[in-house]
Amino acid sequence: MSRIAVAALEDLNAEQRAAVEHGRAPLLVIAGAGTGKTKTLSHRVAHLVAQGADPSRILLLTFSRRAASEMIARVGRVMAGDVRLPWAGTFHAIGARLLRELAPAIGLDAEFTIHDRADSADLMGMVRHQLGLGGTAKRFPMKGTCLAIYSRAVNAEETIADALASAFPWCREWGVELKALSAAYVEAKQRQNVLDYDDLLWLWAEAMREPALAAEIGARFDHVLVDEYQDTNKLQARILLGLKPDGVGLTVVGDDAQSIYAFRAADVRNILDFPGTFSPPAKIVTLEQNYRSTAPILEASNAVMALAREGFTKCLRTARAAGGAPKLVSVRDEAGQAAYVAEQVLEARERGLELKQQAVLFRAADFSAPLELELARRDIPFVKFGGLKFLEAAHVKDFLAILRWAQNGGDRLAGFRTLQLVPGVGPARAARVLDVVDEHGAYGAVRNTAPPAGASEAWRALKEMLAALDAAVWPSDLDLVARWYQPVMDGRYDDARVRLGDIEQLQRIGATFGSRQSFLTELTLDPPNSTSDESGPALKDDDYLILSTIHSAKGQEWKSVFVLNVVDGCMPSDLGAGSTAELEEERRLLYVAMTRAKDDLHLITPQRFYHTQQGRGGDKHVYAARSRFLPSALLEKFEQIAWAPAEGAGLHSQRGALPQVDLAARARARFS
DNA sequence: CAGGTCCAGATTTTT
DNA sequence: TCTGGACCTG
């Protein structure tokens, strides 16, 4: 067994090996971009197992589900066999699992259902309405903002007032109301036996305050390993400390230069302060050997980070000397940008580079809209990550709401949504039904309520479905709901045919789960993330271009990478340019985008473009300046190109490396 | 009371 | 482009 481990150690460099072989004392691995972080972490797990650790006593916390399964696969490869790591997953998913188990001990009903972000916002909206905060003379923040504020306070362990001051200064005047709203929101959740994302962390952390519970949970795990530690927040740090107060058996891995989730209350201090939390301090291993990018790309990326205000100065090295400088491409506008990307992508494919090896990254999901049009026009297949989610489509929400209401009759939001699917039922009648659910259950409440005029047939169908659901054995629930919902959809949506495809997909996915409970939980905590347009299974085997927000691109790499809108106002986003901290995060975002590239990197700067958030003025053009993160001193690291679409057919004209400096535009942009 | 239409306003990134 | 609120009609 140790022979496997020894063999595997040989293709690690000295630092990686030090991290892998480190004992049980607390360990911090600072892993720069492309330095083999996943490899190191998975080798460490494999090594621990090879040394006799029990895989079911290893807790592996990753940022996303995808990262967890990748890690498991790699551990399996190193061990040359199947290794099951039953406790690998996100903080939220593991939290949900532990809370179901701990429920009786902490006064929680184990049958809780989980609200995703949209559901939580809707519930917040209901409470907001009940408190009469909707019709105020000066606009009260919208439900999504209210939720974000509440969420910030929970995750950063701040008061509402502090959360407002630090992250939502434009809502500061509503401090008192928002505090009352938060209190009412918490009560509503408790009454309905519903948890939101934040509860999964907060309740877990609170339970760990209780020494007996903390000891019992902590003792289950000999090793706790955390990936992407730079993106954890205060609550998550508190959970870890509760599990392993002395840090023994604790390993965290991350890169402060890639911390990009402060908006989710991630706190870089977690990783910076980690070593000093313990005595003696945690051992620090730094990985600086980059295996991903060519030297010119890495140099440019390092140069961008070198201008950062604070942080460990880490200097990544690479042995990949070959390759040209990254390109800084100036195009006329967003349409030109789209044309440039499409053309370059096709050209690269001609040279033999698969579309899958190329990716287009952007700051905000809607930056890619013009590109998506262009790609569609040229028949270039693509898959987009980030942005619109499958779960946000109304028909998907309807379908899941019905199941959720059946699962948890107290989930008022689910019931509210379900009931109003019946023609003739509006908020008032729905509320009347929901008021007697506690007494009679969902089915009973519907039975005891008079049907709306002219819809007795539809009302009876609902009643029958609910009765059937009470008796159903999973996964027959899915068919019952689908059969009832289909006519509803026909009456409601013009494109019912397309939406039906999504419902069928849900049925297929659902059938693979063991119970209604686990289906609903897993789907909320790990939603499929393609938009409905291209969710067709046919695309799976095809070659397609990747479009992704920079946030969703974390941890990934491609041979060729295009970054859109590297322009002040987009990067940094003019929304995130308020405080220094925000600005620094925007800088790291650019760094993350750049370091995804192995061989080719194109940063694109449209000269003139249409600002999407503005929307109202119609055809107002904004002149943009190159991102402030690329000051002129850095330009020597790039090959500058001014690109314009070809006039006639075919050939594209490269007009040499003429830097275009439009000072007038820049002057205007300063005040626009 | 339900449901339609009209208008105003909107702070990016995700578990 | 979408959401939420106001107002109107049956």
C-alpha cells in the first residue's frame, strides 16, 4: 500500500511533497494559480489513506460540488482504485446533512426544506409586503437587496447596521426597518420549517458552540481539509475551529491573490490569520511553481498582481518559456469584440484547437449577450456557465414548489406558488388555504376550502394530486406532479412545448434520487447550471466553446482564453470601484481571469460601448478607457493590436500595433 | 377578489 | 430586460 504512495510522490515537486507528507499539525498551503493545488490536495488525501487513515473519517470541504468530485476522482487515480469519500462536499451540503442528523438535539424539525436564493428572496418579499414596507414614499430596497443585506449580516457576523455601512451604503437610511424585516424573516422561516443557505452555515456554527455537540462531531473526523480557503467567511472559520479547536488534523489550501467572493462575505483575513490562530502556529507551505501558463502570460499576470495594495508577494515561476506575449486587443465596440472572438476562435479551430480548449470569460453574465448572438449567427456551439440558472425558470420553480409543498406543508411559499397555479386562485384565496394548513395539512386545507367560481374542476384535480402525493412512493411523485402540471403549463405559457422538455429532464434527474427529500435538497444545493436553451443532451458529445463568468471559471484552465470588456467601468465594474477593498477584489478578478490561460490570452477593450445597466436612455454610447489595472507601465508585457472587422469577405486586417489613445474620450468618461 | 395593463426603476459576481 | 407597484375592469 505505501508503495503506491511512494510512487505517486515522485512526480511532485519539493513543496508539494512537503504539503502531502505533512503530519497532523495544522497546515496552510498557499497555492498560487496553476501550481497544482488540486493535485497536491488529492495526493495528500491519498497519502493519508495509504498511511492507514479511514476515508470515511476524512472531511473534505470544497467550494463546489464539481471540485469535490474532481478531487475524489484524482484520489482514486493516485490510489489506483476506487476510494469513497462520503464526507466530501460543500460547506452547505455537509451542513444540511449534519443538521438533519442533529435536528432533535438543536430543536429543529428534521424534515426541513431548503430555500434557494430565489425562494429566499420571495419569502423576504412576502414579509416585506406584510410589514408594509412596499409602499413607502422613498423607495425601500427590493426584496433581493433585502436578502443580500440580511445574508451579509449573517455570514460576516455583523449587525444589520454594520452590514449596511460596509456593503450597502445606499440603503443606510433603512437600518431600523431592515432590522425589523430581518427579525420577521427569521420568524417566518422558523414557522415554516424552512432553512435558507445561510441557516445551513449559521445553525451548524451555533451547534458547534455547544461543547458536547462540537466534540461529538469533531471526533468523527481524523482529518479536515478545506479547499479555496481564501473564499470562506467568518462563519465557516468558526465552524472549523469548533470542529478542531487545536487545529490538529486541519489542512487548509488557498491563494489570497484569488480571493474573489467578498460580496458573499468571504474574508481574506481567514487565510491570512490562519497560522496565528494556533500555537505553535500552523505550518505554511507555499507553492510557486506554475505548470499552466507560458512565461509571457505569467509575467503579465504577475505584473498585474504586483500593483496590488496588500497580500503575500508570491512570485510564480514557470518552466514553459515558449509562446508570444498576451494580446491586448482594441476593438471598436462590443459588436467588434464579438466578431473578433468568433473569428479568432474559428481560426484556432482550423489550426486544430478544439473549441472546448478555448474559453471566453467576463465580469458579469450579460456582457456576453452580443457575443452569444454572433456565435449563434455563425453556428458556433457554446455552453454558458454562470448567469441564468435552470432553477430560475418559472416552470421549473412551479414544479419544484409543488413537490416541496407536498414534502413540507408548512412551506408557505411553496404552497402559495402551487395554489396560484389554479386559474381563479389569487393571493387572497391562497392565503386562506394556507392559514388552515397547520391544522389539516396541505390536502386537507384544499379540501376544506371552497373552489373558486368556474374552476371547480381544476380545484378537484389539485385536491386529487395532493391526496395521491401523500400516498406516493418515490419517484412516482414526479409523474403525478408532471401529469397535473402539464395542462397548467399549456394554459400559461406560449412556449409550453419547450418548457415541457425541462420538466421531462427534471423527471429523469429526479428518478435517480432515493427520495423526494434528497432530490429536493440536492437540487437546491447543487443546481444544474446551464441555461435551458442548450440543456439538450445532444451537445454533450459535441465540441463547444465555453462562455463563463470569471467567478464560475475559478479552478479551471484552457489553452486559449479571451477576456471581454477589460475596460474601466466593467473591470473594475463601476459598482465595485467604491472602496479600496472592493477595487482590490476587482483586480484579483482580472488576475484570476488571466491565469486561466495556458498558451494564448486575449484581453479585449472595446473603445466605445453600450452600458447594459443603464438601459433607459436607449442608444447612448459610452466611451471607455482601458482598465486601470493595466497602466501604461504594464503595456510592454502585451502585444497591442487594433482590430477591425474585414470590410469585404474573409481576410481580417491587422493594422499593426498602433496604440489608440483617445484622451478626449477618457476625459469624458471620467464624468459620465 | 382575480387578473390584466401600464409605468418606473434597476448595483456585477454564487453556495 | 425584468420586477414590482398602481390602477382598472369583470
